[in-house]
Amino acid sequence: MKQNEKSILPEIKTSLPGPKSKLILEKYNKLFNVRMDIKMAADKAYGCIIEDVDGNKFLDFSEALCVTGYSSPEIVDASIDQTRKMISRGPGAIPFLECAELLLSNLPGELGQGRVNYCVSGTETVELAVSLARAYTKRTVILSYLGSHHGLIGTPNQISSDPRIKKTWTAKISDNISIPYPTCYRCQFKHQHPDCDLLCLEYLKNILETVVFPDQVAGLIIEPIQVHNGVFVPPNEYIMGIVDICRKNDIQLIVDEVYTAFGKTGKFLALEHWNMVPDILCIGKPMGGGFPLSAVVTKKEVTDNTRTGGQLLFTRVTGSFAGNSVACAASIETMKYIEKHNLTENAKKMGDYLMNSFKDISEKKSSIGDVRGRGLLIGVDLVKNKDTKQPASQDASKIAQGALNSGLIIGTAGRYRNVLSLHPPLTITLEQAKKAFEILEKLID
């Protein structure tokens, strides 16, 4: 059955969780260390809708993996077809090659002529990217950002700055310096952009003069939008500033687009909003169309001159399952689907509608402090007081729960979990966007 033949709006038939979901969630909480807080057990998904085992239908605005919507027929068919041909083989299989070719055709500048290394998770891409930067430059220090989220284990954990991760995992901080991200609405220097003279950029320059010398720094890694930290978008001049610093000092610029790539911001890559071409690019999450697939793409000179112990560090894959044929086939169809249905443009249009809708009501809603984002990565910053900007964390949690009870799944983000995080699939329709806004407008004070 095609997606457009199914219900596209939420429909709640039972109290939440429903009786069947409740039994499943009880089993879940016995088996796993982390409790399942969401009040539903998913049974199937199609388009932007998740249907639970009790028949309740939820509009998903928390999507991270399936940018083309759940169960897209083209991606399902491609996956089944490849499964019949060959499941596990990576290098040597046609999808392995074609996926890399199509991916490079979507990338800007020298990256479009670069090298591809398949991974399975976003964490792996960051691990490899940092290793490449260190091996290529023969330097050790990595500059990363406060509020960053690059992964849960190993080096990605060490260079992340999410206190929830640090509490969960023991990290040995070594050769890493965290610097302030331009979180303008919640500026760490208590300034107001654009009257701040980009103090956060001056801070970085000062670090390179007083704490570590540029010739010790292997790379600077940045998320073009800090989604987990509250959907913060850097000013244009900040991005231009860090690019200039990296180029002048031969520091590898690493951009982590694991969360933001594949059209979510209205462009295939978020970095395209700044015409930025990094030395090393990390992509993941939506790349496999729901299958586990990620990749590191570098300029040729980086990988072709990177060796450890006489062996090339960049060797097509990072493990046995990286570049799996079925995942590559799904990725190919994901990229084709995005282009065929002009989903980047739809992300921009629907994102503009939602952003403008929330901005329009922010004057009369006392708890909306800021609305920010790009495309369909949107954050609504809730406050108790607009003057003090005191985070309204409990309100955000109640609103997210109220939305779920109305059939809308959203997340909360930010250091204080006070930001309503909205990122639906790129296939979202205007009717669905209006419904989501209608639900949230009633819940927000």
C-alpha cells in the first residue's frame, strides 16, 4: 500500500499507553537499563506516521533516520531486491560503488572529488575523522565545542561536551580543548549578537595564542547546527572566521553532519548555507534510509597522504558491516528520492511555515523566548521570563507529554531540556505541519 493511501494525521483511540503497549513497555523496562518513557509501543510506520500496537497513530516530529518518511516504497523495494541478490558483501558489490559515486555527486567543492570511507554509526565517523586529522597533520590537539554531541564512546565521547554523556561514560580528557559555541540567544559571555563583536571567535583566537599554539592543533570539529544543545545556528561571520583560522594555520576543518545532512536544513548539507567546504566530513543517521550506514568523506590529499605504521588509515570501511550492500542500496534510493521529489525545497518551505508560525505567536505567548533553526531542524526555546531567559524545563516536558497525548511526537533539547525540538521527515505536508502547530499552540502558554 502506498503512503498516500494511509492516514496522514494523528488519531488517538485509547488512553496512553494503550493496554497492549503497556504490557510491552513493562517487558522493555525489565530487559533494558534505560527506561522507555514514551507511552507507546510502535507496530508500524509509514510516511510521517507511527502506529502503535493499539492502533493509535502518531505524527512523528522527532525523526532522525528516515528523512524520506517511514517505509518509502522505493527504498523498501530497493532493499528487498538487494537482499535477494546479496546481503552482506561490501567492497566489490555494485551498490558499494554506486552509493559512493552518488554521494560524491551531491557534495560541494573538492569533497565532490574526494574519498569515501564507510562506517556503521556516527560515532565511528568522528573516531576516524579525528584519527585522520592527527595522522595527516602529525599533531595531536583537537578543538571542539561546548554543548557538542559527537558520540557516546571513545574519542567522540572525549571531545563531546554533553554533561549527560559525561555522567554516563567515563572519559579520559586528553589533547582536547573545548571552546564556546555561538549560542547567541544564550550567549555564554552574556552579550547580544550582533553587538558582541563575536567575542566567541575572539576567545578561539586567544586560545591559539595563550593555551595551545596553532602548530599543535590537528583539527577543529564543529556541528554546523548544534541540535542536541538546543538547535543553535551560528552567525555567518562566525563560520567564515573559523574557516579562515583553519586555512591560515593548516588546521583540519572537520564538520560533523551526522544529524544535519541529507536535506534536513533545506540543502543537502547544512554547511552549504555558508559555502563551507571542510577537509573532512562526517555523515550518518539518515544516510542509510533507516539502515545502519555512515561515512567519512575527505579531500583526496588528506587520505592519500595519511598512513599509520606504513598502512593507509583510510581503507574504504572501518569494520565488517560498514558499507553493507543492502544499506548502500537503501542509501542510493534515499538520495534519488530526495532529488526526485525535491525534498530539500519542501524542507525549506515547511520549515519556513513552522518557523514563521511560532514567531508570529511568540509575542503573545509569554513562554516563547526564541524560535530558531534551518529548514526542518527547529527549536522553540521556552522560558519562564523573557527578560531573564530562565529556562522553562518542566513546561517543555509537560508540553512534550501533552503533544504525545494528542498524537504528536516531539523531543526536548538543550542543556536545560527546555527547547521543543521539531524535526519531522522531509516528506511532511502542509496539512501535517498545520496540525502539529495547532496542537502545540494550544499547549504553549
